[in-house]
Amino acid sequence: MEHDDINGEVRVRVTDSGVPPLIDVISLGVVVQALRVEFQDSNQAGGTNVIGVSTIHHRTVFGRWYRLQYKERLESPTWIDVGDAVMATGAPMRLPDSTATNAAMRFYRAVLVE
């Protein structure tokens, strides 16, 4: 795990209104991994802005498919797909965003495609 990663635990408690009430508790481990982004300037020859995700995780799962998504405002409920899903090799992977030509700011996530 890299130093920018965050470990946490989420506890979920469920009860019903029966007599006696049924109760169950489960703990879920959560790891949030840093998403590193590199930026290439539009002043390059032939240039458009290209934002590329250099690594979506410090590791990927071989044979699983990942897709890059973005939104321009965190408040927006919808994530927008960037390109096609890419099959992982187990090594860190690169997911470029050539659509960010005029974007002032974007928020990214990489999702596992089931």
C-alpha cells in the first residue's frame, strides 16, 4: 500500500421491528487508493490537452476490466465514461483522457467493470 492510500472500516448494523428484534452487524474493510494524474500541456506540436491516469491502483487484478470516468463538478450525480474499458494485466495501467481539451478541472475515478 502506498502512503496516499487510506484504510478504513465501515460497520453496518441492521435491525427489524419484530418482537424480539433481530439484529445483525457486519464490518467491511475499505481501502481507498490514490489515483495519480499526469498532465501534458497543449503547447506541444499538434497539441491538445491530454490528461492521462498513470496508475489507477498500485496493483490491478489480471483479467479484470477497468474504465476511467470523470465529472467536472463533485456535486454532479453522473459520472461520464472516458473511452472503452481496458483489461488489466496485473501491473499498473494507464488510462488516457484525450477528451479533456477545454476542461478547467475534472474529477476522476477508475471503476471495475463487471
